[in-house]
Amino acid sequence: MLVEIPTLRSDRLLLEPVLPEHAERLRMLRATPEVARWWDPPPAGWPLNDEPDLHMLTVLVDGEPAGYIQFWEEPDPDAWHADVDIFLGRGAQGRGLGPEAMRTVIRYLVEDRGHHRITLGTSVENARAIRSYEKVGFRRVGVMRKAARSHRTGDWEDELLMEYVV
């Protein structure tokens, strides 16, 4: 059962549950080369399709969609943790907004949802994202060999598993 997520705020941005008026802009951002390199093509209807157990938030900067962040929560109480993913459009990159968005969602997941551990996986080649995640406090756990099939090449690629632990 999905919990209704409130709008989350930081100094420069809002993380708001995805609304129909965000959809076209989010699809455009996801299709840009800077994002599409790392994210698979979206399923039909994204981001308005009903994905069970996935919380989807628009990153708003000055009231405009600048990116997207999602998280999933492990339902097993003995393995309780959350997993996050994020992308920002080119205009929002390099301004510290990614780490700010991640800190905001981490604060919510720890303080309001009771998580002690948050994970993410990223391409071992995505150095910019890895640096950003490390700024927030994520640590490298290890490389998962041939963990994801590349939508660009069809080859199996390695992913870096990272975690944030309270």
C-alpha cells in the first residue's frame, strides 16, 4: 500500500508528487541526451502510469519541473530500507540541486518514514552522479557485475551499489 507523500521543501526546491501538468516536461527531460544516457526509455504513460509501490516526485525549481526523483520501500520489516533514483535536466545540473534534492528526500525517509538505510544503483561510468551521491553521504558498497542491460547497446553492464546508513 502506497503512503501519500507530502510536498517536501528545501531552500531552493520543492519535491512534489507528480501531477498531470508535470508529465510533458518530465518526458522531455528524460529524453534529453544527458538523462537518456543513464535512464531506460520510459514505459507508456510515464510518469502518470500506476506503478505499484513506487513514489514519484517532480523536482521543482522556481515553480518549474527541473527533474524527477523516485523511491521504493522494501515491504519486509526485517529488510526495511528505501531505494532512490534521480535525474535532473541540463539546466538544473551543476548547481548543487541534485544533492539538495537527495538530502531532502533522505531527510523525509529517515525522519518521517523511519528508514536507517537507503540504497541506489548507478552505472559505474556515471562519475558525475557518483560524486554527487558521495557529497550527500552515500558510500560505495561494491560493483554488481552485469547487473543491468543497456538500452543503448543491449549488453549487460556493471552497476555500482551505494548506500546511505544512519
